[in-house]
Amino acid sequence: MSDDPLAQTPQSGEPDGTYVSNYFETRLAHNANRTKIWQHLCKYLQRWISTDAEVLELGAGWCDFSNNVAAKRVVAMDLDSTVDRAAAPHVEPVVGDCTDLGKFEDGTFDVVFASNLLEHLDRDACNRLLAEAKRVLRPGGRLILMQPNFRLNPGRYFDDFTHVAIFTDQSLQDYLVAEGWKIDAVKAKFMPLTLKSKGGNLTFVVPWYLRSPIKPLAGQMLVVASR
């Protein structure tokens, strides 16, 4: 993943590979500034990720999270084959459907991470993803989600035509609890809606932004849950 997510067509919950690749090229071109931003984000997220953890990223895109998180094992999964060439040598790339994790055994991972993914999935696909994430997590394992917060972006949320699901910080918490998850942490205002802003080269301000109680232009939320 990334700041602008890998597209997933609303039809049947999951897209075909050609559609994703076309959208990937137009909406998620490689961006060196985004990579630097994710280096800061990963340092922040390490508080929920042990360095000896086994981590699975869903919708990994250019692997900005997977390549920068410190963990014993990192698997980057995406429907688009770009993940194969984007993954660092220590990262295991997997091309596949994020709602079908059948290639992984029960209790394989300590952390499942996804950024800007659920809003592209219909409810059935979201249900399958959450069920599969719970299955592949070990007891006490964590699900870490970065998502656009509709409460903060009502006028821009559907600028991305592939968005089909609406989530706010409250509705996402309620949804996760209804699906059997325990909420560990919520940051309703976490990061700007997109990291492709005109000021995207100001990566040095990201650590300050993450620490600051004041979040100008905040549009994304962070929710951490455990099984």
C-alpha cells in the first residue's frame, strides 16, 4: 500500500488483474517522497509491532510499509504483480486476493497490516478479509488498519471512483467489534487523506505531525485491534 491505495473494483468485491494494473499505473506511481514518509510511519507503528514478529501486509502496492517495518518475517501481498519487483530482498512478495489467504496456515502471523484497502471492498469482501485475517493471526495477534475517515472527508471521499465502502472512526470500531475483534487503539485524526500533496517533499515534518495533538489536513485514521 501506500497513501493512494491499490484500486479494487466494486464488481464482485474483487477486481481482475488487468483492471488493477491499469489503476495502479495511474493512481499509484512510484514516489520517492512517499517511501521516506513511510519510513517515519513505520517507526511510529513499531510500538504495536515487535521486531521478532511475523507480519503480513495486505494491499502492499509498492511495499513502502513492508520494506521499512522491522520484523523477523514480512510478507507483502497484493493483487497486482508490481509487488514482485517492489519487495526488498528480505520481504516475501505474494500475488493474490486479500480476501483469500488460503496459502497461509492458521496462526501464521503476529500482525496483519492494511492501508487504504477496506474502502475499496464491498461488505462481503470486507467480511471475508476480516475472517481470514483473524484466522491467520496467532492468539493476541494484531490487525492494524489505516483508512480514510469519512467524518473528516465527506466532500473528497468519493473523488476516488473505486471507493464503495464508507467508514468513520466510530463505524470502523463498531464493525470490528461486531466481527469479534478487540479495539486496542484509535487515532481518528492520524495523517492527511493523501500523501501526494503539493507539500509531499516536506518529509521532515512527518515525525512532528505524528507527535502533534494538532492535525491540520488530517483525513486518515488509524485503528489497531487484536483477535
